[in-house]
Amino acid sequence: MGKFVNPFTDIGFKRIFGQEVSKPLLLDFLNNLLKGERTITDLTFLDKEQPADYCDDRSLIYDIFCLTDTGEKIIVEMQNKEQPHFADRCLYYYSQAVSRQGERGADWNYQIDAVYLVAFVNFHMEGLADNFRTDVVLMNKQRGVIFSDKERFIFLQLPVFRKEAEECRDDFERWIYVLKNMEILDRMPWAAKDSVFRKLAEIGEVSNMTKDERIEYDAALRHYRDTLNVMRGAEDKGRQQGLTEGRQQGLTEGRQQGLTEGRQQGLTEGMEKGRYMEKIQMAKNLLSIGLPTDQIVKVTGLSLQDIERLR
């Protein structure tokens, strides 16, 4: 057990970014994230009791109403959860934050507040390459200019942030370093000189939790690690099984159709088989921990019949 909470568990994330006492931390983080663009002067947590696709689906998602120094109103949606179809989920929750602004009646003129979605991506996400920060906006494709400044996705891909503490150049990089390494830190860097990091150390220290909070956090940490191990184990096993079968099939067909064609077809079919077996293995693991069938269908993309055959 580390000295500080794991910020990627539901309890850890909520403790740092999702409670009233942590508002100064969230304000500081967002202003460093948007430095040079906007300055947030106040923020309010919106109602998070939104309908979920499945159990705990919104446990690491927070809606924040922000007011800037120019009077702008921005809704920031922060989320962090390693899940299949992560980009699609971000788009789905972003769309909800927009649609919830709708008003009944003919007098509403469809004017909406800007919505920013900030995603902590603590895994390698397809489409982000080796970029730590990726900003996605709504563009005019022909002219190459921003169509609207009210839509914004900010993806922070933490595994590709490789700086050590002494290499961090500004407060934003210091924030990212701490969040990425928080669970294994023996002390909070920069706490001696910066009140924000002193507050972060106080809020994030496991020993400062009450007994009930500690029990809840321990359970959340186990759930986080179990889920991570199940998903990554399923990916590894499915990929390896697919590669093995693909190689064998490629060799067999290669003898009949020629070595070049056999290799190509073996690799192609191996990758397809690997993806399917990866989903099958993931479904088996999720069944073993008692996840309901309908939720497994949503997570894996397999059919109900595929899942039932595994029982």
C-alpha cells in the first residue's frame, strides 16, 4: 500500500478532483491545463447522478460548471476509466453534457455553454500515437479552421509522459508527474514551496482517511487492479492464441499457395482470429468475476449467443 492514493481508482479520483474540499486543487489544475487560453475563477460540481450504461459506469466522471474571468461559462467533463471503445464513450458523455443544457419551450434559442471533456488516458489509446496531449476540436475540413470554439476534447495519455520530477518545467507538468506516480511516491514533491501540492499531499495521503474511508478505498483499489488484470490478461492471452493459430494456418496454406501468399494470409487471419479470441478470453474472465451477461456483451462486443456458449 502506497503512502498516497491511486488517483485512477474511483475513490482516489473523487478524493482529488470530486469533492468540495479539493476545489482549489481542481481550479489550479484546470487553469494550468488551459493556461494562455482561459482563466477559471470559480467552479461548481454539477449533479453527477446521471443514468449509466452499466454499474459504476460514471464512477470516474465528473461534471464541473466553470466561470471564467471574462464571464464565459464552460462545462468541464473529466473522466478516467480504461474501457473498450473509449473514444466513443467520451463522445457519448460529451453529447450528454451538451443535450442536458436544452430548455423546454419555443423561446429557447439553442445557445449553449462551451463543453470541454478532459480525459486522463492511463493506457495507450488508439489514434493518439505517441503524443502525451491531444486536443480535438470541431473543424471546417475544407478551410482548416475551427468551426466552433465550444467543442473541445483534451486527451492526456499518461504512459507517454516520461519526465522525472527534476525535468518538469511548469506546474502543469508537475501535476502530471504527481498524478502518474502518486501511488508510489514516498513524499509529495514541491510541497515545501507550493501550497497546492501541500494540499494535494494532505488530501491524498492514505493515513488521513477515516476507517470507513480506508475500507472503501481498499475495496476500490482491489476492484481497479482486478479489472485491469482481467482486461490486460485477456488481451495478452487472446493475442498470443491468435498469433499461434495464425502462424500455423499461414504455414499450412503457404505450402499450398506459395510462401508469400501464405505468410500474408496467415498474418491477416491470425490478427482477425486474435481479436476474436481476445474478446472470448475477456468474456470468460468477466464471467468468472460474476459480471452480468448483458454487461459483458456491451464491454466485449460479442453476441449474446457467443457469451451463452461459454457458460
